[in-house]
Amino acid sequence: MPTNSTPPTTKVLLGCSKCGATLPDEAEFCLKCGKPVSFPAKEPVVVQVLPPTKLPQSRRKRRLLLWILPSLLLGLMLWAVTSDNPGAQLVQDFVGMKQDRTILDSGLSVSPHTFRYYKFALPEGSVNVAVFGQFKSDVDSQSSGDRKNHPGDKNKVTEVDNNIEVYVLTDSAFTVWQNGYATSSLYESGKVAEGTVQAEIPAGAGIYYLVFSNKSALKTSKAVHATVLLRYKSWLPDWFRRMKDRVSDWVGSD
């Protein structure tokens, strides 16, 4: 009947290098001559240290370009929207950032003790805003007030009051001014027959008024011709705002 048994351990016998006597494998000295047993030298273990892996040259160049190109593009955009260079101005005109709008370019008549105004608005994102232009006032041909004929010439007119007052006011300042109270203004010409409008407007959205006042005249209506423009730059061009409004209307309608 077969049985499981552990196979006997095979003992390796060594021979003494001096006398040739047989030695057990655990012997450290020859049992016959006493010579120390020399064991075969073990081969040293060689550990190979690999150098760090380097990225291929092409991959390094691609990564470098991915950093350089966005930086150059951002710098070019900042230059285009902030510089006064003629090339940058062309870019601003092309994308609709730079705007010139006419507030008034016509003649108007202002009766005594009254005023005329023109309302204009700035969109959000407006920067570098300025109102500029020229105006000239004269006595309205249909008015006969404040005229005195010279004794020697019936056709000669002297002492004519042809002054007008021009203002550029904010929305809140205009409300105060038209109620007869003193207020601050972005531009005030004083009582003059002609002048140049030059006013800087705060950045951002807002409502403003260009006012021609003849309140101080007793009888004379004034005929005024004016050309006044609004100039500004906007971080949100008109085409972008129109698209934004359409999207908002479409979302709101749903």
C-alpha cells in the first residue's frame, strides 16, 4: 500500500583542497588536516542605475510653443485694445471697439428763458469717453429783441446779445439743473457766442445731456449751429452686445 513520505535530503560532500579528505557541506575546517575550508566566491550583484528619462526633443518644443503662443496672443490683444498706434486704431475700428457717434450736427433755435437738450447714452464697457465739437450762436432772424438801430444807419445793428450757454451734464445733474438749482457739470461754456466743447466722461454705462441754455436772454431767440460728437472705446463691441441682447431675448421668451 503506497504511502506519502518525504524524500531524504541529499547532503553535498566537499573535498579538502589540501589533503583531499571528504568533508560535509557545513564543515568550516578539514576534519583530517585542519585546513580552513574555502568556499567558491559568489558573483557580486550588479545594480544598474538608469538615467532619468528625457522627453523627446519634439515634445519639449511643442510644450514650449504651447506656452509662448498664448502669451504672444494675449500681449497682441492688450496692445490692440489699449495702444494709440495707428495700426492698433485700425484693429479697434475693425472689431467695433472704437466708436464715434454724432450727438448733434444741425442748427437749432432757442427761445428766451428756455433751453434745448439732447440726451445720449453710453453702453456698458465704455472707456476713454469724450464729448467734443464746436458751436456758434447768433440772433435768430425771426427775433427783433435786443436790437438798437444806429442813428446814422438804419440797417446797422449794434448791441446784439448773441450769447448762449452750453453744458454737458450727467443724468442726476440735469435733473437738479432744470429745476433751477446750481450743480456740477462735465462741461460749461459760460455766456459766449461761440466755443469748443471738450469734456471727458466717466467710464462705464450712463445717460448724459448736451444742453443749450438761453435762460438769461430777456427777449432774444438764438439761432445756434453745433457739431458735437461722442467718442469712446468699448470692451463689448456693438455686434457683441446685439448678439447678447438677442440671446437674452430668446432665453427670456422661453
